[in-house]
Amino acid sequence: MKGAVPVSQQAGSQPVFATRSELSKAVDQLRDQLGEDAISTEDEDLRRHGYSEWSSINIDTLPVAVAYPKSTEEVSQIAKVCSQHRIPLIPYSGGTSLEANFSAPFGGVSVDFCFMDKVLQLREDDMDVTVQPAVGWMPLNDQIKDSGLFFPVDPGPSAMIGGMVGTSCPGTNAVRYGTMKENVVNLTVVLADGTVIKTRRRPRKSAAGYNLTGLFIGSEGTLGLVTEITLKLYVIPQETSVAVATFPSIRSAAATAMSVIRSGIPIAAVEIMDDVQIGIVNKAGGTKRRWQEVPTLFFKFSGSPSAVKEHIQQVKALSKRQGGGDFDFTSDAEEQKALWSARKEALWSMLALKREGDDVWSTDVAVPLSRLADIIEVSKKELDELGLFASALGHVGDGNFHESIMYNSRDPKERQMVEDCVHRMVDRALEMEGTCTVSFSTPQRPGTSNDLHSSRH
Amino acid sequence: MKGAVPVSQQAGSQPVFATRSELSKAVDQLRDQLGEDAISTEDEDLRRHGYSEWSSINIDTLPVAVAYPKSTEEVSQIAKVCSQHRIPLIPYSGGTSLEANFSAPFGGVSVDFCFMDKVLQLREDDMDVTVQPAVGWMPLNDQIKDSGLFFPVDPGPSAMIGGMVGTSCPGTNAVRYGTMKENVVNLTVVLADGTVIKTRRRPRKSAAGYNLTGLFIGSEGTLGLVTEITLKLYVIPQETSVAVATFPSIRSAAATAMSVIRSGIPIAAVEIMDDVQIGIVNKAGGTKRRWQEVPTLFFKFSGSPSAVKEHIQQVKALSKRQGGGDFDFTSDAEEQKALWSARKEALWSMLALKREGDDVWSTDVAVPLSRLADIIEVSKKELDELGLFASALGHVGDGNFHESIMYNSRDPKERQMVEDCVHRMVDRALEMEGTCTVSFSTPQRPGTSNDLHSSRH
């Protein structure tokens, strides 16, 4: 039908994307330029890039091709060809998102950065490092540890820096070190038309020009494809300690966390887990120890030995004042890992208990600090009333908390019940001047299990 | 000449602004809507809003009117009328900028927020506060001090929150608490057409949506007029101490600052001043004490009493290792103020020594941490060779430093010499992957002396 105008191009305000024949022309063009292996259209590959068992949201469309660039230059070539043919581009690194950040609602090309996984330059004296998108934060820290420096943003273990930029990722250390917003020095970005820009230069602080770095962080790939990231590094603290404190109620646990923050004790992290979540960790058996199945706070302390000791005593006193029970702490690295692992294993543990046909709905809301105990208490009560397997946990120091609900999406009544519960929770957060990043879910399709960790949690 | 198209409207890619008659129509319209006093066109008022003796940059044009809104709604009305008539809008709060942030290169209306100077809501338990643009950071801290909370960003004493948002202002506490970028929760902004938006909701952390808050911070009013600002607050530290350390050379002082940062000692602030700058402070006589006229570091420590003690000892040891001389410290609030005042008085002191006809050229560059000792050493040498009254100081913990050069702009030879020196310094910073925010100057006109402090320094 040479010369005919495809129907899709006649639409008015709707975006108009490539036709099937244009798509295949673009794929051929990209294979010519980048080599046969640079583009995959195999079913299994498309599915792996458009669906995740782990995500709360999955949509019905998949990408039509997956590109595997090896350099910024190749990403630019991909963008040029795709923009010429009006083909959407979706960046993909760890694929660990709970929120379908890698979804391809209009088909399009998923750009998988797996070959761009290098630490490009570590500058110890400047306390920064430049990496490619598919560097994981854990391998990064392992690779640079001899410098005495580390990158503090610590989401799920499999998350990669590229996706962490795209989702403006926090982590348990955010109370002390901030989120990605506070820890990216500059970005190299390929824009939709293939133009390569650098968002700013390399001093740790700069007020010159618009804050483009901040604009790309959290933009989920919608403004461009990030191909190089310079990150701020910090000195590994002299001493670290972890404490686990139990409480008679979720409210008293949340109230303790608030009073610690409000008193200005410079804790490195504080996380909350409810009784159900602790039970899940016990059942999964991923940690060495058996935990008391009650509302629990996990604290991390860091600094000089005397500061750490002092802060532990202050936090212990505040916990007691709220009726707190056990207060275990340790400065031994192995024991710390064992204590903190209960928090880190939380999502994994939930998944391990999933039966065939189960779905997990994860929610993510944040409220002003003073409202956290309220929203956690009410939401926890509603979760219990659901009669389903549902747990709550959160980065309580930032006013952020998550619910995970296991349910059967093919049972319309159960699905509706869960949906109503989640919507009430989101409405409640919004009434409290809060925000949410997940507020709906769509039916899940059975898929492959590839990445089990979230870049948001 | 009814119906004639003004020449300015025939231009192609150049912006086309209101004609004189349109301007006066707009002013009448605004007076009708907001009251007679809401708009001033008096010469003295125009000059006070378009020229500053203090700024390194002053241009030849002035605003054509000054608007004095009392609410977001009035700002929106001003924007609507001005956008209808193609009149530029320039926000004005403290007017303390060194870099002509309030300049009106195309005439236009300066919007002075002096009547929007209220602390609207302090939420102690959420650790945030909502203020109007013309609230000064010092009066704010004074007003909220009974809550045990404070706002940490501390530029020159007269700076106001509105301008601090516009310039993405740092301050001496940036090493510990970050700059404005890290400390604004949300903004209410009036866009060019009068639309009122809120950049985000009120949790301390959120990854939902584009980071519009970050985009407006540092945009210098070019994207909209900020009318309400919600700021993060912090708990006032239990103990604060200030130390002053002297050094045999500017390089050894800078190297000590770097080694303190690199060792991870959590100092609250570190500032550098050269021998000339210390001499200026002595000459101005603004502080109680006479300072040794040698390169000097000012440190601030905060935290628990034992942590502060420990950090002071660690910093003292690092200073000695670089050949440091005296190391005075004090935890007494009055003595602290006296010690820190030398740094805070630096710019004021320089101005106090200005003779009739003198101009001050201030520069602002930042480089990666490892290059700071290099750039300070070379730049200091060049400043000395100028044979003029010139000093260096900086927020050394962020790789940021400033030069101030006193010269006579009406002497073409002297002017050229200073310009060359500044350009070399800027080129050097850029070669080191650094940035600058001031790289040029224009002849200064004699003007009124209104605000003596910068919102950047």
C-alpha cells in the first residue's frame, strides 16, 4: 500500500506511532548500524522486558523489540532511528520495579542497558564515581570498598543505578544520606532525537543554570535515556550498629520512630515492620534467627564509636517510654547483617510464600511525619479485616510506608475487596496531604520470574 | 497612530515587548484591580529595584514599574495583566544578590514581595514550615526557635526565602544540611499567564511525578513567581562549637579542609579566608577581636557534647599534620558568634573599606574537591600580582570559592586587568571540570545603597 496514509496517522491529538512495516524497517536499519545481535524480537525477550511477576502493575502490551546498546553513541543511534519512525523508547536496567516502570503501553523498543555495566571512573579525592546504567548499587560498593568510600542509596539488592535514577529511588539510608535526588552530581542523557547532553559539570555543589539533573531524576525515562551517571560518594563510617526494638502495637512503634526523628538523634536509618511481616520473614526462613512476631522497629546507627554508643542509649530510652519491649543491638558486622536481613528480606519472603495463582499488590504512600502513626494504625486495622495475607512495612523516617497484600486476581470479589482497601488507603494519604506512587492494579498474567527486588523498596 | 504596528513587533525571533502606551494601560489596569498604591513608577523606586551598589553586575535598564502584591491571588492578577500586554515580570525579595538576579534587561515590572512576609504555618511535628517569599531566614529562625527547630540554610543575613529559592542558595551549613535544593518540600508558583500551581504535596520524601520543585529552585524567577514555600526544619543541635585554625599558606589551609572532608568527620561547616580577607575584617573593626592576618579555616561542629568534643580533636590533629598553627575553639555561644562573625562579616567588611569611585568585582566558582587547593593557590597568586585590594574566601567543603577585587571601573587599564584576571580564573575552573556563576561585569552606575548582603554568599 505504498503511499497510503496509515489510519493511525490521521488521528488528531492522540500520539501517532509507527506502523508494523515502519517498525520492521526501523529494526532492519538498527541491525545494519549496530549489528544483528543488537536487536532482539524473540518472544521470550519481549516478555521478559514487558512483564514482571513481581510488579503490582502489568499491562497487556509488550515491547516490539529489545535493543542492546554498548555505548552512549549506540543509544543515540537507536534514538535517532526510533524518533524518525515514531517508535517509543523504554529504558530497562534492573527491571526490579514494583510499578511497571519498564511497561511498553504503545509497544516500542525496550532499551536494555545490560552491556553498559561498567564503573567508568572512580575519583577518590573528589569523592565521586561515574558509572553506566546497568551497574548495581551493591556490586558498585563492593568494587570501590578499598577506597574507604561508599554510595549510600540502598534499595532492593538487584536494583541498578540507571533505574534508581529513573525512579528517584530512596532506600533505608535516606534519613541520613538522602535519596537519588541528593546524590547525583551529573548525568549524560540521550534525548528522544538522539542528541547527547550532559546535565551539569562536576563540582558537588552548583547553582549555575537550570537544575536539569534534578528534572531527569524520577522522570522514568520519559525525558531521555540516561547513559552515564556521576554519583556522590561518602566515607564509610568508622562504626555501624543495628538495633531491633519490639512494641506492643504498631502505633507505639510508629510513635517511637517519630519521637526519635523529632528529637534530632542522627540515626542512619529506621524501618518499621508489622507482626505479619515479621511472621513472613520467620516462615520464609531466610534469616538465621527466629523473630518475635510483634510490631518492630529496625534502627541503624553510624559514626564514631562514642557517638554510636550515645545514640543507641538515647533511642533505647525513647523506645521504653512508648512501652517498647526487647531492644537488641550489635556492632558485630555478621550479627548486624543477620538483624538487618529481616528488613532486607521482607519482599523476598513475601514472594517465597506465594502459591500458584496468587498475586501480590504492593502499595507505596508517604505522609507528613506527624500523620504516619495515624495512617499506619488505621491501614493496618483494615488490612487485618480483609482476612487476607497482608503486611505493612516502611521507611518510617521519611513518612513512607508500604502494604503488601496477597490475593487472587481471578476472583472478582476478592479483587474488588483489595482494590477498595487500597483506594481507601490512598485517599486517606491524600487527605493527610500525602502522596502515592501506586494506586491501581490491572490483572496479572503468568510470566517469567526474573528480578525479585524492587528499585523503590 | 492607532492601528500602527510598533517596530518592536515586526522583529522575527526576538521577543516582542509592550509599547510605552501598552505599558501605561497595563499599569492603569493593575491600579484599578489592586489599588493605587499597589503599583509604583517613582524614579527612586525603579532605581532601588534595578540597581545595587553591592552587585558585581548592573545593567543600564531599570524596571518600568514596581508592583507590591499582598497575596498569591494578587500576584496571579499581575501576571495575567502583564502576560496579556507582553510585559516581563521580575521577582524581588531581599535584593541582596551579587549577580543582578533582579535585573530588568527589557524593562518590565519588578514584583516586590515586601508585603508577603508572613510565616504562614509552623508544623512542629512534621518538622516543616510554610512561609511567604519576603521572610528572611534569620527572622524565621528567631520566630520558630521555641519549637527547638531551625532552618539551616544560612546565606548573608539579609537574604529572604524567596530569593534563596530563586538562586538555589547554599550557605555555610551546606556541608551538613545541603542547599535550598535539599530543603524545600514544595512551592506555590504563579506561572507567566497567572496560573497558580503547587509543585508537590507535603511529605518530606516523594518520588511521584516530575521534580518540579527542583526545577523552580535556582530558576531565578524565569519560570514563574514563587509565592509560598514549605521548608524542611531540623532539630537545633544539643551542642555547637566553632573553631578557628591558622595556616602558613592558603594551600595548607585548603588541603586541611579537604582532608577533613575526605576523612568523613561530620563537621557542620568549613570556610576558608585568606590573609587579605582577615586583614579586611580587622580593618573594618566589625568583630570584637583582632585576628592574625594569615590563611585561616573556620570550622563549625554540632551534635551531642561527646561527639562535638571528639570531632574537634580529630580536626585539630589533621590541621597540625598540614603545619597548622593556632587552633582556637569555643562552645560558648557569645564567643562562637565572635569567632564566626569574621566569616559572616567578610563581605560587609570589604564594602566598608570601599572609597568613593571604587567598584567590587565578586566571583563565584566551584570545582571538584580534589582541585580546590590548586585553584585557590594559583588564583591567590594572580590576585596578589594584580597589586589591587583583592581577597579570597569560600565554602571550601563544597569546592566553592569566591574572589572579591576592589578596583576602579572608570580606569580602562585597571578594568581590563581585572577582567583578564577573572576570566583566567573562570577558564581555570572550567578546565578543572568546575562551574562559575559570575564571569563578566559591566560598568557600575552610582546608586543607592539598600541591601548589603548577598543571597549567594
